[in-house]
Amino acid sequence: MLIKSPSRHTLTEAQTTPESAYVSRRQVIAGLGAGIGGLLLARNSYGLDLFGSDTPKAAPRKPLDFAPQKPAPALTLTPEAKVMNHNNFYEFGTGKTDPAENSQGLKTEPWTLTVEGEVEKPATVDVWKLMSEIGLEERIYRMRCVEAWSMVIPWVGFELGKFLTRFAPTSRAKYVAFQTLYDPEQMPGQRNRYVGGGVDYPYVEGLRMDEAMHPLTILSVGLYGKTLPPQNGAPIRLVVPWKYGFKGIKSIVKIRLVEKMPPTSWNKMLPQEYGFYANVNPAVDHPRWSQASERFIGPGGLFAVKRQDTLPFNGYGEEVASLYSGMDLKKFY
Amino acid sequence: MSGATHGASWRKLLAIVLQVGVHVGALLPVLWLFVAINRGDLGGDPVKELIHYLGMGTIRLLLLTLLISPLARVLHFGQLNRLRRPLGLWCFVWASLHFSAWLGLDLALDWSLIGSELVQRTYILLGFSAWLILFALAVTSLPALMRKMGKQWKKLHGLLYLVVLLACWHFWWSVKSGWIEPAIYTALALLLLWWRRQAVLRWLKSFR
């Protein structure tokens, strides 16, 4: 098994936004809140001033041992600071910076993950122990959000399929159901419907068995060579690169193998807008916006806007299109 | 009525102070945005938040604009009505910034995409219609034009009622989930329109 220390130099370009850039934005936003004769009452997303100081109390991240991806795909990475400060994790609020602000206290250690259902050997595993023994690898993937923006993220993780075989799935296992931690005390979005954007918690997701077993599907425990920040789904999350980002369920506590298609959170809330499959597809628009192109969040400032065409299956069609042969993807969106 | 003259000049002064306050209050956040952008202070990926911020600011300004007339009436403070023109113009400025941020920063001036989004997406069409009306109101806001247009001016500028509703509707349909916040704004808009229902009815009747 090839285990190498993460070397920063494998990430080519200068991919960092100066820390001052994102750190001081809180102050800016706080200043903005004072405008319009007091009528501009701060939204909850502008309320917390964690980044008002120059030293954000970011949750500590540990360096990981992993095998770098070789050859690394020719993709421009999204700077780490942007990956960590532009998140959808409604358990911590619906604003894009809410998760970074509100999740730093999330207790991720210890963390257990239960695998149950249609398996011969159900078990509860210690995620931190798993991380140290399973053999981690880097996967540089495109990430396409259903909201028509995208990133390229160097994940660290392991194949879900290989992991699941440890538990000996039975022949009745047709789908895999995932569940995020439910802990309203730690997750303000679960305490308050308004903060949590109306999602019925705990957040649940699902994959068909063949999707789950596909070598591109990983459980990620880190990004940019270190353990995941809470806002990105620490300590363990799903990454399915050919599907819209919301399929990538965060902070997973339970995986259940099941016979029938499991419910999924966004589909439950808005079935006409979000399907079970949620494969990235430029030909099938969201009812309220086009999915034909996307805004790539890369290096550079506000005006370095890059709009690019969205690729079928997010560019992973060669590997995964066969999973859906014969299916009407307009119907199974 | 002995204090009337004194009270009148005091009110005049207050109206001027409020007028200055409107300009400062509406301009400062915009200046902040520009300074912050130039310094690269907005970091992360601020495009979505920038657009939302400008959009929310526009809706709040619209509500504030609607608040003036009825407030002037109940307070017997006619000079408050002077705030309507600057507030209305600021609504247009904020709406234009919101719209151009979407055009330039989100869609990167991809005109074919902009065209298809405008036609296909109802919530964008709603917002665009509201902006078009605000544009018409802004260009006809000169006092000289107001006198020249007479009754037509009143008819045209009554469209602000429609703008507020369109803006709320646009907001409601644009959010990914959660109806509470748009519902609050819509309720506030309806409340303000109800408060001035007689004026709204008069305006509606003027089209007969």
C-alpha cells in the first residue's frame, strides 16, 4: 500500500486567497448592516461576527497520510479558503458563510458510523480509527452544485464500495441510505426551522447499489491534505462527483443498506425540483434556472468570473453513463 | 396654535435631516461594497451573497418608500413626503446594482444565457419587470416632468404598488427553500398597501 505524506507542492499554482481577504469580510458585512436608516436589519447570516477578529477560531484540522492522485487531473483547483467559506450545510444556516461561522464548535471526535440493514456483518466503526488504517487516497474532483456554481476540490478519502464490502451486503441490498448527525444542540438549523431552511432533519440521502459501489464514489475524510473542516462535513462525508452537490451528505452517522429506494431530503421537500438521481445534466434544467452552464469558483477576485459549460455527468460520463443506459434522464432527474 | 410657527420650522428642519439621512443611509452601504470589492475584502465567493444583499436592500427600500405617505398622514407631517422621491430613486439604484451584479458577476455577461434565463425563468422575469417599471419611474421623476405629465404621472407612479408586489414575488420564487422570510416581506408589503388602500383604490379607478 502506498502511503505518502501530503506534500503541498503537488498542488501546483498559488491557490490561496490571502487570509486577510476572507477574514475581514465579516467586518465589511457588519459595517453594511448599519445602513438604510436601520431598516437593513441584519439577516441571521450577517449576525454572527466570528470573523470580526483577525483570528477566526477555526476548528483544528489534522494532516492526513494519503496517496496523492497520479496523474493529477488537469483541473484548476478552487482555493482552499473558498472551499471552506462557501458551503451549503443548512444544519448551520442557509447563508453560504453560515456553516463556516456556526459549525466550528461541532464535536467531531469521537465519531462513530453505523453500517446496518441488508448486511451480514452490521457494525459500528470508529471513524478516526478507520481513517488511520484504511489507506486514504486523494481524489481531485469537480463539484457541481445544483445552484449552478462549481468548484474543483482535492478530497482525501476512500472508495465507498470497498468499505461496504467489509460488511458483506446481502443480495437484498439494492440501495444505500445515508443519514447525517441529528443533534439540535450542536446544529442550530435543526433547532429552528427558519435557520435550517425548512429541511426535515436529519438530512438523509441515498444511492442505488451500483452507484455506491462505483469506484468514483468515495467517503471523504479530508480536503487539501487535512481532515475535513466541520463546514465541509467533518469528520466523514459522501462525494459522488457526477451528481449535484446536495447528494454529498455531510457528517454521516449511519449507512443503511436497503431493498427499496430510500427517501432523500431535497426530494422530500421539493420533489418537482430535486430527484433521487440528481445526476449533473446540462440538458435538464432546474425548473427555476438553467443547468446548461455554471459559474466556476476558482482563484482570483470578484471580477475574475468564469462561466463554463456544464458537462453531462459533470465530466464523468465515460465512467458512469453506462449505469443509466436505457433510462429517461429527463424523467429520472 | 401659538406654537404652530415654531413647530413648523422644527418640522422643516427634521424633514431636511431625514432627507440627508436617506441619502447617507442608502449610499453608505453601496460605498462600502465598492471599497470592499476594490480591496478584495469580500473574499470567499461573495457573488451570491452580494446579489442577495443588494436584492434584500432593494426590497427594504421599497417598503420604506411605501411607508412614507401613510406615516406623513397619521403624523400630520406633510414634509415627510419629500422623502419619497429620493427613496424611490434609491430603490432604482439598488435594483440596478442587484440586476447588474446578476448580469455581470453571476452570468458573466453571457447574453444568450441572459436572454434565455429572462424568458424561461419566471422569477427572473418578475424581477426584470419590476426593474423596468422602476426605470420608467426614475426617468420620469424630474419635478418638471411631473408637472408636465399631470394625471398621467400619478397613474405611472402608482405602479410602485405593483413593483413592491413583483419584488416580493420574485424573492419568494427565487429562494431555494424556506418560505418564512419571503412571507414576512410579502406580509409587510400587503400591510403597507392595506394601510393606504384608499390611495391604491383611487389609483386603480384612474384607469377606468
